[in-house]
Amino acid sequence: MKTGAIIYVAGERDCVGIGEDKGMLLKKHGIQADRWEIITRSTGPADIHDAWWRLLTKGMHQVLCLLAEVDSNGEIRLTGRQMRLCG
């Protein structure tokens, strides 16, 4: 079963911690996912529903939605909260 992850970055700060390899954020926190989407305030009109749909259409059977925030250094930090997606 393939797993996807949505990282929803809340708050007003700009994040610089995404870098070129977004997968390192998940690996650093021990999250196993085949594909992922990161939503920030700079991603434009994209939201959780759009990211969820993109992951489902790419064959993900399970999708995790994790809440994150940007710390004072501009790095993304997971808050430990997970949102439940239904549908």
C-alpha cells in the first residue's frame, strides 16, 4: 500500500527550510511516505484538498496530513499534530 503525506505549514513566517530535497524533512522526522506535498502560504491557491487529490490520483492509498510551523530560523518544524482526512 502506497502512502502519501501532506505537510501543512501554518503561520505567517516565510520558510527557507524546504530546500531542494523536500523528502529530507520527512526522513528527519521518521515519516515514511512514497510521495508528499508541502503547503505553505507561498504555494498560491493550493490547499489541503488539492494536495490530497493529487496524491490520490498518483496512486496513494493512505494519506497523512501533518501540521507544521516555521521556527525563528525559517526552518519547518512539525508540531506533532496530525489531521484526519475523510472521504
